[in-house]
Amino acid sequence: MFALPREPSFDAWTKAWGTTCVGLTCEGIKGYFWNSIKMVVPAVLISTMLGALNGYVLTKWRFAGIGSSSASCCSPASSVPIGDHSDGVYWAS
């Protein structure tokens, strides 16, 4: 039932790339593939640059309290107190 093919063939991939009917045309998926590349590459570059810029700016800011911002970034989420509107405070764990 599950076995490797006796003779590997890329005929189906070639047909899907160049001649398969998708939508109203029979030009394959190559146009859709390149359209995806045109969208993904700029999106990755822009988000990487914005993330790097934000990281650089945050390292240059001086916050009130020594190390309070870095201490809050490194604390595990399970140690954050959660109020439940009753008489006590319950921890997230």
C-alpha cells in the first residue's frame, strides 16, 4: 500500500508546472508561484527591517527603574499574578 515507486518520475510535476488548467487558463501554476515569490520576499524583508529597527530603538531607550524592562521580558508567564475578582490572587500556573 505504501511503497516507493519503482521508477521515479517527475512527469506530474512538469505537467502541473506548465500545462495544468487552473482557473480560466491552462498555463500551469508557474504564474501563481512567481506571484507568491513577489509577495513573500518584500514582506519578509520589510518585517525583518522593522523588527531590527524596533530592537535597536528599544536597546537605546532608558526606562525608569534599573533593569525593570529586561526583568519583565525574562519572567516566565506562569509567574504572573492573575486577579480573579475574589479575595485572593491566583498564579497563572
